[in-house]
Amino acid sequence: METVGTATAVVTLLGGGVLVLSYVLDQVPALSDKAATAIKALRRLRDVWRNGAPK
């Protein structure tokens, strides 16, 4: 019976891991869009620091 408990625990952990991984991978496109927006903003800020305020 100890084997059944161990097997149940392993299956539960694997199932939970798959759910968490699928959730994280679903978030990647949204995070990528936000990261791209942040990078563009940082580049604009860097350009302002280097070249002065735009005219």
C-alpha cells in the first residue's frame, strides 16, 4: 500500500507541474509584449540622455 501512496504523490506532483508550466507558457506572449514596450521606453530615455531633449 505504501507504493500506491507514493505513486499517487508522484502523479499529483507531475500533474501540478504540468499545470504550472502550461500557465507560465501561456503568459509568455503577454510578458514579451510588455518587455518589448519597456525596452523601447528605455531606449527612448537613453537617447534623450545622450542627445538632449528632442526639439
